[in-house]
Amino acid sequence: MQMVGSLSIDMIIMDIELPGLDGYETTMLFREALCDHWVPIIFVTGNSSDESVLKAIDAGGDDYLVKPVSQTLLQAKIIAMQRIADMQANLHELNRKLSEQSETDPLTGLSNRRYFNLRAVDQFETARRMALSVAIMMMDIDQFKVYNDNYGHLQGDSCLQQVSRVLKSVVRRTTDLVARFGGEEFIIMLQDCDAKGAQMIADEIMAAIDQAAIPHEYSAVSDHVTLSIGVCVIVPDRNLVELQDCIKIADEQLYKAKNRGRAQAVIEQSNKMKTTLIVSREPETIKSIGKVLNSKSIIITSSDQEECNEIITQVHPDIVICDIRPETGIVPDDLSLLMAPDRQSDFIVVELSSGAQKSYPDQNSLLSDSHMLSI
Ligand SMILES: Nc1nc2c(ncn2[C@@H]2O[C@H](COP(=O)(O)OP(=O)(O)OP(=O)(O)O)[C@@H](O)[C@H]2O)c(=O)[nH]1
């Protein structure tokens, strides 16, 4: 059994009665040890009963020969089995290549978006369990349209390949993910990386791109290719924060980097993500309030009194926004709970119909970085 586990075996010839061993059982054990690696097993035995043939094939045998077996017959069987084994090996290799191709972007050789999403979700959940900080970086080649228009698409492709090589050379940890997100956009996920680390990696990437000095004489930013980078750093310790929220935040920072003149990184530390509960019986109201909340907030909505009480006691949102108009409003039963000194939530009561909003308690501290009162 040890040999089967450690040696590379091409074929097994098996007897049924072995000293101290049962050939059927041994075959079953071999099959278990070999898992999905197929090795032909041929029974060669003196037992010619049909039951024995069935038992042997059932146990995992591939062929059954009754002794005495002629040299020629055994040789013919071995050739046939070898042919099947070769086909199996080819199929295995083909599957491996296909699976690699389905995970890789053919132009750059980086992981593709599909593979990134699969792996990143796993990494994100690991970070959540271990309370690790993760950094999501979205990056985009500056003025790449002008590059393509002037240097041509082939040169554009080559530029994407060079940028990919630079990214790969900077991001080296086995847990880190680098992928082509689409077009001239790349994404990186750094596990166990805080804002300081993310800033360092972003600086390294930009320095390495500077050093690569890929000429871009049509760029308004520099005489060579530059990148804009948007970063979201987060400790995903709350159940409600999802990877997609962080990608969205990183994308918003990338947008800011572009607006601030490109060739720079903008980092957002988002572990202070707020959970906001919006309560109204009117979907339009929920929608319009949701729209003005910025992406720092995770939004939960409810249009049901009981559900709303449950969310407040179980999720402990940071902010509760209640529509209190008689026809569409809901006020949570347990306002006293929200008002308690150790309360988890601040809350605002929004009187939408009058145009003038009443709010309490301590709306100023709550709304210092938002514009909810202008609803
Ligand atoms: N050569 C090549 N070009 C691509 C590929 N994928 C996307 N692009 C080009 O990337 C360009 C993206 O341009 P835009 O999104 O307008 O942005 P930009 O010109 O980089 O401008 P900023 O991002 O604002 O700096 C388009 O011209 C696309 O055709 C690709 O695989 N190969």
C-alpha cells in the first residue's frame, strides 16, 4: 500500500489469494489510495468462476485472466490497458490546460476576472474570520484610448502586457491576487494589508511603472504610461460587508484619482462602514433616501413594523432613518432601545412631507459627513 502511495505505478497485476491478503479487498484499498488517478488493475488467478470475475471487477479490477495465461495473451492485455492509460493521461492534461485557460486572461497571462472573483471571495471570508485587513486596488492605464488611437491596437496590447508584468513583479505574496478586470483595468487584492501597506504597494507600483518608462507621448499627464489607482482598505469584520461593496469603493477612489489629475493613488480606509436602516412603507421613499447615502453606508431597508424591530435588535444598525408620515411611515416600537445610553444606533426621524426635517438625537455628529438632511 505504501508503494502505491509513493511510487508512480503504471499497471497492477493482482492475484486473488495472496499470502495473508485478499485480492478483492486489496484492490479496493488500492483504488481508494489512488483516488482519481487511474491505474489499470488486471486480475490473474486460478479461480475461473463467474462470481469471482464479477467480484473482482466490482472491487475495481479492469480485466480478469484465468491461469495458466499465455505470455502473448498477457502482453496483448497489457498493450490494451496501456493504450487506455495513455488516453486517460492525455485527457487529464487537456482538462488541466482547459481549467488553466478558463482562469487566465489570454493576452496578459494574469488571472481573469472570473478567477479573481472566485478566489477573492474566499480570501475575503478568511479575512472576516481572522479579522484581517484587506486592500482592494482598482487600477487603470491613463489615457489609454489616446495611446491606442495613436500607436495602434497591437502596440496597445503590448502595453497591457508590459503593465501586467510590472504588476506581477510588485505583488509577490502567494495570498495576493492580481487580475485583469477588463479592458485596461486591473484589480489587486492584498490579504493582511492595512492602509500603510496599501500605500506602500501603490507607491511601488507607480515607481515600477515609471521605471518601465513605456513611452506615451500623447498623454496629457506624462511622457510615459502612468496608472491611476483607487484603493479600499477594510477589515471585513461585519457580516454585512461584502467584497462587491469594497470593489465599488475602490472603483470610486479610482474615479477620484482620475479627477484629481491621474497618475496617483487614492486610498479609502473603509472599516468604519456604517449600517443604515431605512424604514418606510413607500418604496420610492426608500429609494430616494438610499440614493443620497454615500457608499460608506451599508443599507438595509424595511417596510414592515415587526421586521424593522427585529433588525434593530439583532443587527444593531448604526443609523436608523424613519419615515414618519402618517400614510407611509413606520416608527419602530422600540425607540426607547435606540435612546438607551449604550445604544448601538443613532437615529434620525425624517418628516418628509413638511419639507423641514425633525431629527434627534445628536444629528450633527451623526450627519457630519453626509447630506441626508437635504432629502
Ligand atoms: N489595445 C487594447 N486596447 C484595449 C483593450 N481593452 C480595452 N482597450 C482600450 O482601452 C481604452 C479605454 O479608454 P477609456 O476608458 O476611454 O479611458 P482612457 O483613455 O484610458 O482615459 P482615462 O482612463 O480617463 O485616463 C479604449 O480605447 C479601449 O479600446 C485591449 O485588450 N487591447
